[in-house]
Amino acid sequence: MTEATTAARLEARGLVRRFRGDAGIRGIDLDVAAGEIHALVGLNGAGKTTLLRSVLGMLRLDAGRVRLLGHDMELAPPEAWSAVGHLVEQPFAYRELDVATSLAAVARLRGVPRGDVREVVERGIAALGLQGLERRRVGELSLGNRQRLGLAAALQHRPRLVVLDEPSNALDPAGVLLLRAELLALAADGAGVLVSSHHLDEVARVADRITVVNAGRVVGALDPAGADLERAFFARVHADDLERSGT
């Protein structure tokens, strides 16, 4: 953690979201402190995306409560939501606009004053390596550059809470390095960062905490400095699978 304070940017208690079958999340507690990068890891279908969508109010919870930036989620004022940056599932962008205009529109939606929009957009373009693509239509971008654009849109306004679902998906190695630098810089400035990932090696480079999710529940934690994260991860998942099966 890069900031002395441990003030919570996000607090979630007892989160439950049920779907048909055995999917969803079950009684999850989660915190993200100021200056912290908190990573969620789990197999496909473990509940990571459902959890991230739930803490952002994209899904109605069956039980539990969420506080973001000191406010109950249901009562959070617009200025609190403006201080949140997120990318969950699909990058947010306007396909018919060019890159710079799309980022400007998102900045205004996030409450950036009109006079500051150009500076904010330029910062986002530089941070995610989109120079030279400012006038390219979003719909014409490659998959990797659309992901960079979605990340720029989520991070350009320097949010105090960042929530990202598999942010390195489709990124080339250069894009991964840019993303890593931006997340570390945001945390150093006091943002709380919650990120899901399949890439344990990349998570270990940035995370202060790693939480393992399996079958919709938190089943343990990993030490980012641990010698064999992959082995430790599968050991926790396997132990939970055995416990749930009663064997």
C-alpha cells in the first residue's frame, strides 16, 4: 500500500446475488483501502464479474450493503459516482466518434469541468499510448486499442475508486506496462483500486492484496510476494471444492 491512511474507498458486507442454477455470489465481504491495489483472482465462473458489477450497482443485490467513498451506494451523490472509474466487461466508448471526442464526452459525463476536458483527454491518451489515434473512429480500432481506449476513459479523470474487470485482456505487452504504471500511479495518489485478473504473475507485480474467489465465495488470500502463486491458488480452490463436495 502506498498511502499511510487506510480509509476505505470501498466497503462491501454480506453481498448475495443469486442466479438460476448455482451461479452468483454468496455472503462476500470486501474492502479496498485508499492507496491500495486489491486483486481478485478465480477461475472462469467463480463470480468475479458478478461481484464487480454488484459493487458498482449494475446488479440488484439480494442481500448485503456497499459503501463507496464513504457513502451508502444507494445514497451516493453524483459527485461520489463521478470519482469512480470502471471498466467491467465491455469498454465504454462511442463507436461513431473519434477517440479524442469519445474521451471528451466521457470526461464530461464524469463531471470534468469543460475548461479542463482537453487536458484530461490528453493525459488519458498519453497514459494508455493512444497518440496518433486521436482522430480515428472508435469503431475502426483494433481490439487491443479499444481496450486501451476503455481504460483511458475509466482512468483519465484520476478517480478515487477504480474497478476493473480483466483489464489486461487484449492488451499487448506494451499496453500491459502502461496499464501497470497507471494503476501504480493512481494508488500512489490515494486511489483505491479493485481489479480482477487471470494473470497471477501480473497481479503479483501490482497488488497489495490478492483475494481468491471460488464458487461465489471468498475462499482465501494469497501473498503477492509468495514464491509460487499458481500452486497456492490452485491449492485453495481445490480445498474449497473438496469441502463443498463433502469429500
